[in-house]
Amino acid sequence: MSIEPSLMSREIAESGDALARQLAANAEATKRYAALLRERDPRLVATIARGSSDHCALYLKYLFEILLGVPCASIGPSIASLYNARLKLDGSLALAISQSGRSPDIVAMQDAAKSGGAMTLALVNDVSSPLATAADCLLPLHAGPERSVAATKSMIATLVAGAALIAEWREDAALAAAIAGLPGLLSAQTAPPPEALVGRVAAAKSAFILGRGATFAIAAEAALKLKETCAIHAEAFSSAEVLHGPAGIIAPGFLVLAFLPQDEAREGTGETLARLGAMGADIMTVDALEADEPTALAASPADHPLLTPIAMIHRFYFLAEACARRLGRDPDNPPHLRKVTETR
């Protein structure tokens, strides 16, 4: 008897179409905002987000800093919503990220950033939301309805909307061309994860999820998804930090899942994994490979190393969904969670 696909799996599979829709619909606005940013030349990007959206912000932080040389920092929404602090953000860009655009603290922080002198730009799926309508500039995600509690295609759409803005900001034709290839790449990445890898993750009670640079942001998102969908206690660490204390809890069989960077951070990450493996950790990777391996989940490489993490998290989402099903859990409706979380 066939099993009805979950909303989560269907929404992951829709990611390529959502990206194609977004890139076409946002092309003119992205160019216009990029020209404005080149003119204003902000010396700081302040991000405003929670949950998966904050992981998007962390990914974009690495792109802002590596590709543009502009420092990027996350501002806690409670600075505005609870503490009513006034921030000095003259000449900066405040980037607000939300699927729903309706959480009161995110809206309040965007308003405070604008009052503090920042240019505000929102990446939002719901264009009628308070966050979208109050922003100086809006780049809709065009992800379409997302009904599973676990955000997947909206997360990927946010990563790409931000990367496309950065490509236009720096007038980087090679990066823009690589972004244009992502819809087809993700649409072709449909192979189910191997049952052996699903079983290894499902058997874990706790896990470390590792990355470095842009893949650290993806590791943080993967750890959240394992908590949400599988009730696995997973914590994300930079491969540069995990040996500074966290490795003290490694015991034989402890799962360590690493998103392997495709850039300068790869060698050091490999060295860290070797040390953790010598401590007894069960090492599994997500890597840019042609096919899955016994200890590695393959993700299609993008045409730019800083974009391959997007393909990696897309492939991992299928693994998390399959793991939830293996554990007898409903990936679309995890206990205690709602699609829209409103915090103040």
C-alpha cells in the first residue's frame, strides 16, 4: 500500500519551482534595490529574524561579509519589543526576514530600526503582512502557501532572495549566473535518502551538527529540523568551536553530522571530524558528491561554493522528513508547535 506523501515532502519538492517564480518576479526590484544600496553604501547590515529565518540571516551574514566586506549582525527583536531601546543605525541596512511577517516583536524591531535611521528591507512570503507593508523595500519570497509546520521551501526561497540581492549589489555576473541555475538543480535533486542513512539518524538520541562559514548556518537549520520533526536533541556548532568544550560529551556511537564546506574551510573541518572520530563519534556528512555513500548524503554542487549549502539543506530536508516517518512521527504537525509563532 502506498503512503501518502507528507506536506513537508511535497513542499521540499516544490522548492525549484518556487525559486524560478521568485527570480523572475523579483528581477527588476532586486536590481533597483541593489543600485540603491550601492549608492547609499551602508557600513552595517543588521538582521531581524527568529527560528529558520534567523538561520537564513546567518547564512547571508557570511555572504555580506565575504563578498561585500560589510559587517552583519543579528539584533534581538526584544531590544525593541520588551526593552524599548533606541538604536543608532544611521546609514545602515536593516534586513527583516519572516515567512509570515506577523510576529509582533519582528515588526516592532523593524519599526525601531527605521526610527534609528536604517533603510529597511524585508524578505517576506506574505506580502499583505504588517512586516511587508511597513518596510521601505520588499522582496517577496514567492514560495507559495506552506502548510507544514516545518519551514522548508520558504527557507530556501529566503536564502536565494538574499543571495540574488548580494549578487546584484556587487554586480557579480558569475554569482548571478550560478543563482539562475539553482531552480533546475533543486528540481532535479529528488532521490530519496538511503534507508541506511535514515536509520542512523533515527537511532540517535542526541547529535552534533557541524558546519563552518556558510555551512554553519545550514547546520543550525538542520539541527532545528531534527528537533522539530524527529524530537532528536541536536545542537549545531562551528567545526572551529566544537573542540572547545562540547566534544567533552562525545561517547562511542555519538552522532556527528557535518555539512562539508566547499571552500577554504573544508580542510580544517575534515581535520576536526578525524579527531571526533578518534573519540568514538559516528561521523556522517552531507557533501557535494555525485551519489550517496555509506557515510555521506550527496548534494548537487552549485556553480558557486557559497551556493552549494542551499543544495545541501534541500537534500537534508528529505532526510529529516524520512527520519520523522521512520520514528512514527507526523512531520507536518509536530507536537507543541504552530506554523506562525507570535512573540512579543
